[in-house]
Amino acid sequence: MAASNLLETLRGAVGAANVLSEGDLSAWELDWRRRWRGRALAVVRPGSTAEVAAVVRTCAAARVSVVPQGGNTGLVGGGVPDASGTQVLLSLQRMNHIRAIDDANLTLTAEAGCVLQTLQEAARARGLLLPLSLAAEGSCTIGGNLATNAGGTQVLRWGNARDLCLGLEVVTAQGDIWDGLSGLRKDNTGYDLRNLMIGSEGTLGIITAATMKLAPLPAATSTALAACDDLSQCVALLKLARSRLGAGLTGFEVMGRFALDLVARHFPALPQPLPAAPWTVLLEQSDTEGEVPACARFESLLGATLEAGVVGDAVVAESLAQSRALWQLREAIPLAQSEEGLNVKHDISLPVSAIPEFVAATDALLARHFPGVRLVNFGHLGDGNLHYNVQAPPGADGQRFLDEHEHTINTLVFDALAPYGGSFSAEHGIGALKRDELALRKSPVALQMMRAVKAALDPLGILNPGRVL
């Protein structure tokens, strides 16, 4: 089918105003990190699941590949087209309706293009909590969250996006619609197709709607900062916090000194209530009993850690505004990095017990190979996920440093992970950025199984080709 005929058929399926092939399409063709710029044959914006299915059927008949995209906040180049100008970019942003909230079943069903923050607010208005939370929640979409199995700051208590999803609606590579929007928590009827789709990055099917778990809103939430001299103390603090707070511990984020130095440099208006320390931990507790007992438990915990010498200093937020300000410090780190310049980003995970040894050894390794290099180390220590990012030495050109040294740095970091059984992709996915690393570092048996699944579900290879595999 000629391109002009294909576009005309697509216009008939979704409306002429929703097939964009001219003008500035950078909002869809350029990724959030501004590292991947593609060129689409067209940006197609369906408004319903039936329209998504029609688009996929049309593209399958024409042997034209389809790149699904949600909020375009991904970090691994998985949601933008390649440079060929032959791919259809399928944007799900118009599919932004909440279909149902079931208070008794504690579920929310929404279309894939719903912004995560919108869903959080809708749940909160009903006195309920959607626990998935990440820095991009004001623009990322639930379909993209599930396609990449997003993590975020609440994984310690609630798990990844996968753990919060009960059902999916998916358009297959043939343009069929699978209605798996179950709100059941127990359903052992064959293979788990839902979990197969979650984390597949649009390569096996296109998620068009999801049913998510909710929870009652906590009666109170407390936030604190604690200063530690080394990562071993941070791990000891985590152990104590788990033993004293149990399931009430909902956040445990670690921030290295240089990460907070960048925040102070680029966002000086954000208060930093503790003196600079090698490591700063942000803790969050959610409580069902109310603010007074929550604060008492937090203060008791921090008092015990101060007496034991596990932390050197600590502060507890005394208001919601102070709590938000503490979280802003953590959430401002990626933005401060961007202001400082390009860096080599890593999204790694390993056993919590191994993190102090890994970081000390790898810091020293990188310093030997690249004198003056700066490490922007922060992340979700509670679940073993670090953003172990490498900034060029002061005064060096960030782009040149990236071009010349990214591959070597990646190899050093990923090789250092191997003895601990770590992962080079914790929550950001594989996309195009880490596809070659997956081929090198995943076992041949695992890769064979993945390719067999891909061939079975997408035999024509039209769904997001060149990503993951």
C-alpha cells in the first residue's frame, strides 16, 4: 500500500485531524532526554480501543510498523520512531477516560492515555490511594507506566506497576482486542497474559486500558531526613526502620552529597534543613492511626538511631508543606542533573546488603579510569534500585564526555554488578538504549524464550521493532 493510501485509510479510521504528517512533530519524535530524535510517517491519535485496533489492522496489512507512545517520558528511547520516516507513531494521549472506580473492590479502571497524577487525584477524591508514584507523574501515562513496569518511590511498600495491576485491555499485533480487564485478585485460568504484556514496552501488544489496585488513604503521612556517614549506616537505618515501622515504611530514598550539591546549585530556593553529609536518607511513614502516633513512632525511631550512632543528624517534617519540601529535594535531582549537563545514566538494582560494597568499589574504579569524574548517586535504597549516574569532570564538555566514554563507563559499571547478581535495568526498561546490553548479558536460554514469545505474538514484527530485542 502506498504511503498516501495508507494515510488516507488511517484518516478514515481516526479522523483527518488525528493523523499528523506535516509540521513540527517534535513533541512525539523527540524523547524526553533529547537523545533520540526520529521521523514518523505520521503521528496517529486514536480516541478509542476500536480505533487503535483499526489502525493496527491497517498497518499490519501494509506491513508498516507501529510505535506506541504514552506521555513520552521514557528514558531509554523506547517510545519514539526511528529515523526512517516509515513508522506510524501511535499516540494514546486522547484515550484519557476513567471508566470506573469500584470503592468496595478497591479498583480503578482507566484508559491508557490517562496521566498518572490525574488517576491519583481521582482516587484521592474517593478517599483512596493509587500507590504508584514517580517524578514524571504529572505527564507520564498509565499505559506507559505498565508497558515499562514503572517503579518509583513507593515500591518498598506497594511494589512495581506490575504488582498494582489486576487487568488489562490490549490490542494485539493482528488488530484484535483482548479484554482482560478483570478486577479479580485470584484467577488461575491459564497463562498470565497480563504479566506478559506488562514490561514488554509495546513489542507484544498495545495496552489500551488497565484495572489498578487501590488502597485506603493513610490517616497520616510523616516524612524525615537523616544524615549518614556512609552507605552501611544507611542500610542499618533501613533495617531499623523496617523492624520498627513494618508495613508503615512507605519510602526510603538515599541521596549522595554531590546529588544534593547539584540541587543547591541549580535550585537554591529549595531549603536543605540538614548540614551537608556524605549520604542523606529521606524516609516516609504512612499510618492508619493518625498524625500524633505516627510522629511519635518516627521520633522514637530516629532517636534510637541517633543514640546508636547510625545517623549523625535528623529532622522530621512538622507540616504537609515541610514534607513536600523534603520530597522536592529528592525529586529535583534529575532536573538539577539536566541543568548541570549531560551525564551517563544508570538505572541499576542489586541486593540491598551489597550496595555499600558495590558503590565503594565502583566509585574507586571509575575514579581511576576517569580522574575528576563526579558521581550523582541517588535512588530507592529500600528496594535496591540506584540511579548511579556519572557526570563529567568539572569544566569538561558533557556531550564530548558522553560520546567518548559512555560505552566504557557502562561496561565498567555493568561488569561490576555481575558478581552481586545485579541488574543493569531496574525500572526504566530496555528500549533501544539497552537492547545490545540485553543481548550480551541475558542468558541465551532467556533470549531464546523471549524471541519465541515475540515471534508467536507478533510474527510480522510490526510492534515497536528494534526495541528490547
